[in-house]
Amino acid sequence: MGTSHRHTPTVKGEPNWGKASAALTGLVGDVEESDDLEQNPPEDKTPTQVEKRQNQLGKRITRNYHTSVRNLVKASGGRHKVSSGGSRALGHGGIVVINNFISAIREIVSNGLATWLQQRGINSLEGKSCQDIIDFLRQYIESGVAGLDSTAANESIESVMDRLDELVGDNVDEIEDKFDAVLNGEDIKDIIDQFFGMYIYVHLSQNFEEKLEYEKGSIAMKNAMNEVKEQILDDIRVGRTGRDVRTVDWSKPEGKAFIQAEFERILFILQGNED
């Protein structure tokens, strides 16, 4: 992933932004060395020595990725400001887009798909596939947002919509029941967690990929950022705790409060469990 256009990072020049950038630069070098050890084990090192070095590099990669997230969040106003949507540099777009997604699903479950579509100019379900409906929902959620933070949020919702497509299946007659099952089951927490994980990853990509590519080359940059993405998503999966999402009433303010609390919990994990 990453952006296809040049831009000025929203927090560039802030001291913590420089620390985040330096951490990712170090991470790229560590990933390069780790990949080289795996593909071309040195003849003058024993397997035990290679394994020890790989373990050292793995810890450094994790530490540098946590440092980059921690300082990006600091540069954007801190964990609470980011998770509450109060930072336009990071957080606001993510909160808006994931709330738009859940609100749309909730309205469809409450009022019916046909009614929801009619209110938005589509008067008939005839000839519509599940994919057509998912695509329209995607366009609706992504419309009307602008700026780099919202661009990151829209990139991140793409993976969520792909997941929703898998959960819904191909039967249009069952789509309302499938949406209901998603909204009122545990899948909605997986979706929220995946969204925020990708959202942080895309922000790192937007802010630092261009610099890393210039300094380290395209292949090294892509390999390192793929490692970062995998670690982000793995850390969120391993760190699953918090309130039982099945008790949340999405029609009340507690729905938005749950999203903010979940985002703050995820940020804490991705910062290495420290501020």
C-alpha cells in the first residue's frame, strides 16, 4: 500500500516526527540484514550464531516500529487527542470514516436495505448483486472527505469492505441478515481493529515511504513496510481484550465511545504499551 502522489507530511518539522522517521530508517536496515541472513547465511557463522543475530534483529525491528508509531502519535497531539478524533493530522478522519461505516450498516439493519438505498437515489434492488451493494456502500462511506488524514482513512476502509464482502457472501436475499450478524456479533470488533491497524500503517506509509525509498531503495522500503504492516496487524490480534462488543448498542452514544476506547487501546499496543 502507500500513496501514489507526492505530499508534505502533516506533522513534518515537529521533533517527534523526526524521531519516528529515524526509527523507520533503522528498521529498514534491520529488515535488510535479517532477509540477507535468511537468504545467504554467512559461512563463517554457525546456525546458533545466525539465530542469535536474527533474534536481536527481530527485537530491534519491533522496537523501532513501536518507536515510530509512538512518536507519530506524539507529533499529532498525543494518544487521547488522536483516539478522540481531536487531531486533524491523525485520528479525525479515521474516527469519521469508521463511524460512517457502522452508521450505514446500522441503518440498513434497522430500516431495511431497500429503504436505505431509496433514500440515496437507488429505487430498486432488481438486478443488483451483493458486490454491487458493497461497492455502493463503499462509495457512500468514502464520499465527501478530503485531506491526507481522510485519504488514509479511505485507503484503510478498503480492506474493511473486502472483509465485509467475504462475510456477506453472494445471496442478496440474505444480505440484511448478514449485516445484522456482523453488527451484533464479534465480527464488528475484528473489522474495527483491522481498520485502525491499517489506518496507522497507511499514515506511516504516507509520511515516510518516499523518504525511505530515496534513502534505501524501493525494494528495501517495500520489504520493511510489509514487515511493519504484518507486525501491526499481528500485535492487534494478539492484544485482543476490552469490552465485549456484543453488549454495545450502536444506536446510542456508547457506540461512538466504544470506537474511541478501542482506538486508544490499539494505539497503546502499537506504541509498545507505553506513551
